[in-house]
Amino acid sequence: MPAILRSPILRPFWAFLSVLLLTGAAFAQSGDQALRQAIASSVARDATLQQFYAQRNYQPMWMSGSAKDKRRQRDFLKALKQSGDHGLPTGAYNIAGLSQMAGAKTVADKAKAEIAFSKTFSAYAQDIQSGILTPSRVSKEIDRAAPRRGAVQTLVAFSKSSPSGFLKALPPQRASYKALMEEKTRLEKIVGSGGWGPKVGGKSYKMGQSSQQIVVMRARLRALGYGKGGKSPTFDQALQQDLARFQRDHGLNPDGVAGPATLAELNRTAQDRLTQVIVGMERERWMNFPMGKRHVLVNIPDYSAKIIDNGRVTFETRAVVGQNRSTHRTPEFSDVMEFMVINPTWNVPYSIATKEYLPMLKQNPNAVSHLQLLDQNGNRVSRGSVNFASYSEGNFPFRLKEPPSDGNALGLVKFMFPNQHNIYLHDTPHKTLFSRGQRAFSHGCIRLADPFDFAYTLLAKQTTNPKGTFKTHLDTGRESVLQLKQPVPVHLVYQTAFVEGSDDVQFRVDIYGRDAMIFNALAKAGVSLRAIGG
């Protein structure tokens, strides 16, 4: 220090400055302590926040006034303002209120703001990471536990991370989610510009017919991205091809005929499709967990079953799923495939035996003769010794079984992922149903069009001769179990808006009405449709 600064003349100044610095430090320490005490008092009745703040000695992570906390506020508020892009209930996050509280001055107001920010963050983090809704509360047919992360764990991780990077990593990182998000924005712009134009009237149109509604159809297809439109009222080959492409992208039979089912999909509004996409994004959040490097994906409304290896579809086949009846609809859930049964026996479920077969047996004891009648110990029972008329659905004491055969209801192989729903994938002797566009015909299980090839693909991971291995078991004609050395996760999903191959989003019919139930629940939670540029 220069001699002039050590001069006795300046000693009173240095003394005064020291007092000021010490007093400021004391005030700062006192203010910090007061804020921590206020936070401790505020979280006393909130177990989650109490645990989080106790771990950090009640130090704030939003309202200390530091540059880091201010940046945390700014990044979080920015994320909240973009929450609508994810189909989240933006109004539920009190963005304007938080923005105002961010500038709190008094200790009491800072503590209030601190807690409000943390509570809102916890709600937002769960919503965007694993979904707004609890799936099973929407429908008992959705047996899926959303991957909820611990609130305290999430708060701790956020407090130790770069705010911007952490917030960007919260939503699903799959390409399918990002594609749906982009489609949402595209549809919002279409809604804002007035939609796709007039709907097509009438009931059916095919090659060679003429109608002014065919001009309307051309215009609507063009607006949807199919064909060049035109003023011709005659249904020609170009229109047939455009229509067939539309049908393929919407899971319809691509016959190039505008029948009732095709017209119904063609006349869906942009709002209808936007609803499907928002529901699809919520379902993606429910599935925001590792699905397995190899896994089986059954998309119920797409009537398809796929084997996926490292994100790439290595096998795909058409599927038949459950009928749209309360007792037959295929549920949504995930489990693990452990083995396949070759030449399976069909043990008829009690509900089918009593609801469908017992009435037939009452009329004719020799009906459904391909089924064996067994007592509770598994012993064969002569039908002639049974008075079927004396039994009902509630007291039928027998079981029905179909031995292995080419005509067995399960075909020649079934794929087992043991679950409480008694659902599995299987072959079927009834192949004609696979040629139909709409394939909801089963009692709930999933029938495969190409079960042998499905089996070969699964077995290729554990043998150099999958066909030979399978055939060895098949040729015995006896029921046998073939274990998978590496069990495979199976996911039964219900996506009516999804990405197929490229980034183009395809749409399917909401065959069970589940999308409608989910969107109603989302709307009650504050989610709404947006229009951009309208």
C-alpha cells in the first residue's frame, strides 16, 4: 500500500469504512438467516419440500439474489412459457404470478416466492417428463404406471445442474415425441388458417363416377398433401391413386374407393388431428422409460406387431386385436416375453366357456365337439353324463380344452409374457381376417398374421438355425415350451398418431374411444387446443 494511503490523516476514513463493511456483512448474514428461517417455516407442512430444503439447510435456490438463482428463474419461466408447445396446461403454472414474485423484496415475500417456484417446478417436471394424467384413472384398460421420478430427487438434481440443460432434458428425447411436437405446431397453423376446406358430402365414390363432390374431394386431398387437386368432377385413375395413398397413411384398405370409412377419415378436421397428436404426446410421456434394446411393440389401433432392435424395426406383421366390447378390448400394458409354446393347448377361459359355449351345449351336448370336457381335476368327462341345462355362468363346474392341432384356436404357436390380463400373442387358423383394414375381432389376445416368421426372428438371437430349431419342436405334434434365453420386453400401446419410417405422422381410428377419454381428462386438467396465426 502506498505511503499516502497509510497516512494518519486517513485513519478515521479506514475505520469508518471497516465499520460499514462489517455492518453490511452482519446485515447480509442476518437477512440470509431470516430468509432460511422463513423458508423452514413455510415448508413445515409439505413433506417433499421440507425434506428437500432440510438437506440444504433451508438455503434458497431461486431467491438468494445471486446471479445463478436469477438465471434459474429466467430459464424456468422461459420453459413455462413454452409449455403449451408440449400440450401442457400452461394456465396451471401461474406464469404471470411467478414472474411478479421473482422480484420480491421482503423476506416474507421472498420465502413465499421460493416455495411457489419449487412447487411449480415439481408439478411441471412431472407433467413434461412422465405425463399430466395417471393412466389407470382414465381407464381400467390402461394398466400402465407412468414413470414418476421422485420429487425430492428431481429437485436435488435440478439444484446441482445447469438450469437450461436440465429443463431441456426433461421431456421424452425420442424422435417420435419430437415429430409429434412438430406435427402439433403444423396443425395449429392449419387450424389458425381455417382448416382444410369443405368436407366431402355423400356416402361413396369410385372410379368412373361423376359428381361435384369429387371436385371437393380433390381439393381436400390436395390440402392434406395428396395430389394436385383439379376441377374435374370425374373419378379418374389419378384421383384413385391419391386416395389410395391417403388410405395407406391412415390405416385403411388402400382400394382407392371412397367408402364410408375413408370419407369419415378424409373429413376429419385439423382440430380432430390436433387432439390425436396431443393425446399421443401424453402417451409418449407415459412411456418415457427405456423400452429395451430389443423389444416387441404392438400398436393396437394400427393392428400391427413389430420387433424392434436398437431403434430399428427388424420384423413387422399384421395383427388382429380385441373387439370393441367391454370384455374383449385389448388392454395397454408392458411385460416381458419369456417363452413360446409350440403346438399349444387351448384352455378355454371360463368366461368364454360359460358365456359362449354353455348356451350351445344346452341346446346340443355334442356341440363344439373339438373341445374336451374336463372336471376340476383335469379328468375327461362324458358329455352324455352331464345335464348342461342345470348349469349357469355362475355354477358351471367344468373346464373346456382344445388339444394341439392345425385347427386349434391358438394355431401352432403362442408367445407368452405372463400377465394378470391373460393376454398373449398367437397364431390362428383363421387367416382371412388379416386381409381386412379394420381387425378388431379377438377376445383380447393378439393374433399374428406371420407367427412362424415372428418366432424365427426371436430365435435368431440364440441359434444359428432358428427355422430348424422351431421345426424340431413343431414336428413332434406335442405341446412343448421353448424358452427365450434373453427375455424380450413387450409393450402393448395405443397410438392413433405415430411416426412410421420417416418423420411423417400417420393417423389411425380411435377404435375403443380411449383417445376421447384421455383428451377429456387433459381438458379438465387445463390442456386446450391452440390456433397459430388465426
